[in-house]
Amino acid sequence: MRNLFKLALSALVTLVITIPAFAYPDVNSNHWAAKQIEILTEKGVIVGYPDGTFKPDDNVSRAEFASMAIKALGQEHTTVAQPVKFNDIEPGFWAYDAIQKALYFDLISCPPEGEAFRPDDTVTRAESTTVAVNALTTEQISDLKAKEVLSKKYADVNEVPESFLIPAGKAEILNMLVTIPSADKAKIEANRPATRAEVAAILYEMMEQAKLNPNAKLAEAMRKKTGNGYVVESAFVQGSIGTIPAGAIVPVKLTKYISSQTSQPGDIYSASAPENYITKDKYILVYKGSALKGQLLDVRKGKWFVRNGVLVLDNSLLTTNNDQTVSFNGVGEVTKYRNWFMKFVRATLKGEKLNVEPEGVVYIKLLKPIKVDLTNGWILE
């Protein structure tokens, strides 16, 4: 009886573990877009409503879709130098940056200066699919080829707007033209507003295809950046993420004079990365000129026959070239090179004075690991 109980308990545990957990009560495991909704939720591309539901049949605004698309492509930290002006969007609008990035990466066509973007209009199936196709490098096809491809499967090809015909054909060739499963012959329904479930499926297909064949601008943005600099020997790379582990040693260049004789514990110092911090394969982890800040942790004067000077730095912050400020915890001790004679002198007579001139370099040891997106230098917290 005891063995039977254990067997039953084991089976129950296995069942609980293997049944996938879905984040939303209104999206069960049998929903046709459950997988895509779950994955994009985990990645932070899409979110649910305050009541915990997803509302898969609701629609999505054009502004919301632009924001989701940029997140799905991992380009939310990209900077756009020359934004396009719209007569219905100001820089303070919540999705302003995402819309500008969607324009920059050629996801949406750039309208004439000063035209409306219509951020609150619902995004159509044609618009959302076109964005997904524009994110990719694809083979050119003709209208005739597009119609031929689409006619094999869809009942409403003749209703597809001319402007959407080629994007729809390309999407079908790539097996990414999303339609809700139906017993009847499928329909494209180009002008119908896309549902949240359809948007999730479209973004998922775009995200997967962009890993293989991104368009030219995305390919450059998604490329891991390389350069020369200070090699962090213990740093390692997984995919597009680089890690500087705890214990790694990196140089920092101080901006002002510090001394064991005049500085005080708690004094604030500022510094910068004197060169790029790079991996052995020359992937850039931290860019030259990134700002660092901390305070002097321990300062003791050098006194003859008493002690040598002590200068210990406690670094706390890093501001990257992306203007991102993050924790960068490390400790460094200022030391001087000594030949055998000076080692003897300082060991017996003491009294060594320590100082670092402006532009002087000190090495700090990281206390916590740092993860970096190697495509854009963004620190992942």
C-alpha cells in the first residue's frame, strides 16, 4: 500500500511538472497562440492587463504595436539621431521613441514630414504583417508571384490591397502569414484589425526570422561590436551577452588628484574607463570613456617608523556611453612598484606616501558580475 501511494504521488508530481503554466487565466494551453503569447510574455515584449488577463481577442493600437515590435527585436535601447516629425505625436508621447526606432529600422515607411501617424488607430493585419516582413532581408517577388503563392491557400486573395500583396506573398513564402486556424479555407483579412493573439504570433515569427535574416540596419544593430582595448581575461560570452565576472580586474583613470596625506575617507572620486574593456575575442564590454564614480574607503597617512600610506577606492557606479547608470561595485588599492631595495626600506622604516595624479590609472577588482548586451553596450540588471 505504501509503495502504491509513493507511485501515485510520483505520477502526480510528474504531471504537475510537465503541465505548462500559463500566465493568463483567459489563455489556456489549447489556445492556438498560447506558445507565442507565453514566450513573448517571458521576454517582456507583451504584458497583460492589471486584472491579470491577456484579452487575446482585443485589438492593438499602432503605437502599442510599434513598441512591441522594437522590444521583440531587442532594439529598445537604440538611439535615433534625427527623429521624424508628426503632427499628432510630440516627443513626450509614451511611444514616441519606439515609433522613431520603427522608422529608423525601416519597419514602417517614412511618411512626408509633418503628416499624422495615427498612434491610437488599431493596427490592421496588413500593417502588422508588413512590419514583420520589413524587419527581414527577403528575396524580391512580383505581384504575379505573390498572387500565385497566396491563391493556393487563401480564399480572399482578390480582396488584398495592392500595397500589401507583395508583403503578404513574402510572409507566406516564409511561413509567417498568421491566420486563425479554421475548418474553412483560410482568409487573409488584410484590413481587419489584428487581435492581441494574432499580434503575438506575428511578432514571434518576426523575432525568429530576424535572428536568421534581419534587414541591413537591424543586422548592423544586432552585430556584436568589436574593438581593441584592455582584455578582461576572465570575461566570457554566451550568444550576444558578455559577462565580466566577480573578481575581474579592470583599470580606471581618475579625474582628480588623491593622496594618502591629504585625502579623507569618504571623499568622492570620479573616473573613466581609459580604454575599452574587451573579451579575448575583442568583443566590447565597456566602452572607452564610460564614467565611473565611487568614494575613498580607507585613507591612512604614511608615517616614518609607523606605517606606509593606505589608499583604497570603493567604486559604486558606472555610466555608459548610452547614458545608462548602473551599479559597478569594485575595490582597488593604490600601490607603488618597489625594487628589492625599496621593499626592504618600506618593510623596515615605513613611511611610504601614496598619491595618484589626474589621469592616473588604478586597478579595481569587481565584487559583483556585470552582464552586457554586446550589440549595444546596454548593461543588463
